[in-house]
Amino acid sequence: MSINIFSQEATEERSESARLSSFVGAMAIGDVVKTTLGPKGMNKILQSASTGEIQITNDGATILKSIQLDNPAAKVLVNISKVQDDEVGDGTTSVCVLASELLREAEKLVGGDGHHVHPQTVVEGFRLASKESLRALEGAAVDNSGDKDAFRKDLVNIARTTLSSKVLSQDKDYFANLAVDAVLRLQGSTDLDHIQIIKKVGGKLTDSYLDEGFILDKTLPASGPRRMEKAKILISNTSMDTDKIKVFGARVKVDGTGKLADLERAEKDKMKAKVAAIAAHGINVFVNRQLVYNYPESLFAEAGIMCIEHADFEGVERLSLVTGGEIVSTFDRPDLVKLGTCELIEEIMIGEDKLLKFSGVSAGQACTVVLRGSTTQMVDEAERSLHDALSVLSQTVQETRTVLGGGCSEMLMACAVETLGKKVEGKKALAVEAFARALRMIPMILADNAGWDSSDLVARLRKKHFEGADEGVGSKGSQAGLDMEIGDIGDMRELGITESYKLKRQVVLSASEAAEMILRVDTILRSTPRKRERM
């Protein structure tokens, strides 16, 4: 006899029902994003129901975090996509697709096809297969960090491979070199805050460029200097409007116009004293996060100080980072304030807009990428694409090993796992073989998205890799992958289709762990919705 211990609107799904719900949700997420995978992947239009605003993208993380989901297993896949984006910056679609394919294979073993393998047995098999695939991947990784020219070539190839599946694919050589130049300026750091990206609609994508220094999307006031050399910069977050009484509801009563004039004079004197305290720091440039009213602006101009107002929070934070200055709000102790420095501040034109350029900043690794494009959606997608490339490159500068793309690494791992499956006893061998089939689905989907005969290509690629396994690492067979331009098998090393080892490793780790977690589910409990109380 079953007794319901839950409240009226709480629900419970058990055993097969819960497992099927998890499998279906995860597979549905994989099906949503798998058409965006690879150099011939398609875009998705994301439209906001509330504002009507649209995004056009093929970035897995952007797509998944924009859709509202109810299925708990689907949310797990969205989370691993976000982690992949945070950890490496790219591979967000691959990790979702691989996890969903692993669960598709697991569903056949656990519930269908007459196997009826216990989920824990499948998990054990997946763990063996995951360990073997990572061992094979590490064995195939190449490290060229000792040779500066070869390593730069690796970085350019990684950037080209990353950008091949993005909106920048037509100009991938141009943007790959631009991204590599920007990342190499960081001198091994992974802090991408030093790389400012400014988006300006107009022109074409190849009008984009890398500018040394820092560009602030602000204009100078009508009065004051227009150019400043050997700048000493005070970065501030302080109120520079007229110091009226700011207590809500407060009023000042005066018994004559003379008293009102005295009040205004007192306000002006107070502002004049504040400007004098700022000037006492020995600066020639004042940058404020908040507005600067006309009166203090004129006082700064008289003192020969360049005044930049309303530099928003991100602009002030980044300017502080690249110029070496501190953000201050009080001006009583000039001796304790650290000023920012740069060689030159001047106005520049990008399209029809005026911006401020800070050249020769103290953080020599700082630079700005100016992105141009025909529409807002194009420029936004270009920024996402470039950010992915910059993230992968900055990680590769630290973890310098590289592997081959174009389905080569996945097939290499699949062949190693298949070989392992022949040595594993019992039903775990079925799970190991299922893991290999899931890995083979990545090149299969790449070929499908390009419109080629995927079954033929993947079968030939598998044969090549088994031949390469007999010949050893570095053989032509072990470097074979899919050349999506001609729809044939090609040598990935010669074609320069290279990917970061850290990216591939993270994809396999995250996908297998997520699949294991969902496989262990046997009950889904949903709590009672919270009721709104009437006032």
C-alpha cells in the first residue's frame, strides 16, 4: 500500500519515469544546439518575449542561458555549458552535445534494446572509458612552447579553428592574428580586463583593428585642454554637482533675495574649495565616474586640468587598472593618493564618434580592440566570437599543449576506448563501447551540418585511425580528420586545424561527469509552488 506523504501540489516521479524524464530533457537540449556545431553550423535567433530584442548567435552558452527550462536534467547541461565558458571560453556546444549523446547511448543500455544494464554498471564503464580517452588525448598532445615561432603558429591556428565556426569565419586569418597579438601583450596573464573591446556600428568587419593603449568611449567638454602629454590622472567617484541640501523633503526658507544669493555663494565657495583640493594633488587630468557640472568644469579649465565626466563604473575600474591609479572619493590627504599615468591623452574619431585614447599607459599589456560591423547584431556576435578566441588563447598560453581538431581528437579517443572495450569483462564492456559511439557522434554531426555523407566519412576516418594506432603516435593515420571544405578526410596537422588540449580535456571531463550525475537519478521531487498571500 502506497501512502502519499507529500502536500497536495507536490509531485514525485520514480524509477523509470524519472530516468526517462531526465534522458529526454538532456537529449532535447543536445538536439537544440547540435546544428550550431562546427564550421558549417547554423545560427539561432533569440527573441525576448518582453522587449522584442533579438540576438543572432551560434554560441552554445549564449543560446542555453537565454532559454527558460523546466526540466532539471536539461538545467544540468546548461550549467556545464556555463562552466565550460568560464573555464576555457569555447567548446560550450561540444560539451552539451557530447553529454546528450552519452545519455542517448546510456538510455539504450538502461531502458531499451533489451540490455537492462544497471545505471551503476553504466557509470563504472563510462569512468573506465573517460580515463582511457583522456590518456589517449594526452598522448597525442604536442607542446611547442619551447619554439617561439612554432608556438605563435599554434596560437594562430587555434584562433583560426575557434573562429571557423563563428560569424568571423570569412575573415578568420585577420581576426586570428589580431587576437594572438592582443593575448601575447598580456605576457602570460589570463586577465582579459586588460583587453578592452569597443563596438561601433558602421563599416565592415575588416575595418576592426587592435589599438595599443586604452580607449574610453567618452567626449571632452567644450572648455578645457583637448590634448594632454605626460598625463597625471586622478580617478574619482565623487559628486561634482552643486552641493544642494540632499536630504529628501528638506527645505530652506529665506526672508529675502539677498539671503538666497548668500546661499548660492556659499555653495559656489564650497565647490571652489573642492576643486582646489583636487588640483592640489598636482594633476593635469581629472576623471570622474559621476557628472561634473558647468561651474566646476570651468574651474578645472582655468587651472589647465583636462576634465572627463561620467566615465561609467566599468570605464573607471578599467582605467584604474591600466593606468595604475586608485579610485578616490575624498581629497584631504594628497600624499596617500596613487595617481594614474600615461604618455598622451587625445581625441580620436571612429566612424562618426569621438572617443578618448590613452597612449603609453603604465600597464604595458593593455590594448583595445575596436570592432566594426554593419548591424548591432553583427557587432555583438563578433564580440562574442572574439571573446571566445581570446579566452582560449589566454588559457593556451598557460597550458601550452595542443591537439588536432576536425573530429581527429574525438576519433582518436573513440578508437582507444573501443580497443579498451575488448579487454573489459561483463556488462561494463557495453558501457565502454557506448562511450566510444558517443565520441564518434561529434565528427558525425560535423559532417551532417556541412551536408556531407556522414556515415561514409566517419567510417573512413575510423579506419584511418585504427591504421594510425598500429603505426604509432605521429603517423598520418592518427592525424586524420574531416576537411569540411571539400568533404573528405584530410591531415589536420597540414591543414593547421589545431585546438587547445585544455579545451578538449575539459569537454570530456564535464560531459562524462554530467552524464554520470544524471544517470544516477531515480527520483525527481518537485515541491509545492509558493502561494502568493493576499494583502
